[in-house]
Amino acid sequence: MHFNIYLDDQTGQRLTEAAQQAGENRNAVIRRAVQEWLARRHQPQWPAAVLSHTGSPDMPPFEAGRTDLAPALDDPLA
């Protein structure tokens, strides 16, 4: 499949230089960038290490501090 994209001169020059430094052509760099972007779109926002974290045993539960909070206002927007 073929696409045309339009880049401003500065971005185009930076792409050309980066592709040359990587020993690739611009199309290959753009193709890889799009593939990586599409792959990231379907991954959870948080890394697996964060999602699987169950907490530290010596840390009190988050809700333990709720009693220290000021009482809620009846209607703060009224």
C-alpha cells in the first residue's frame, strides 16, 4: 500500500539525517515508526510491572487515612 505524507522542511531534513545515521532509507524509518505506534496503541497504559504490583506489606492501606480527612461539604458547588 502506498501513502503520501507531507512534512515541513525541518522535520523532513531531520528524518533524512536520522535515516542516514541508522543506515536505512526514510520509508523504512517511517514504516517502523508507524508499526511501533500501532503496537503501543493496543497495549495497556501501565507496564505489566505496575499492573501486577500488590503493594508493600509494611505500608498501611490507602483507606486507613480516610478518618483524618475533613468532613465533606454538603454541596461544594451550591
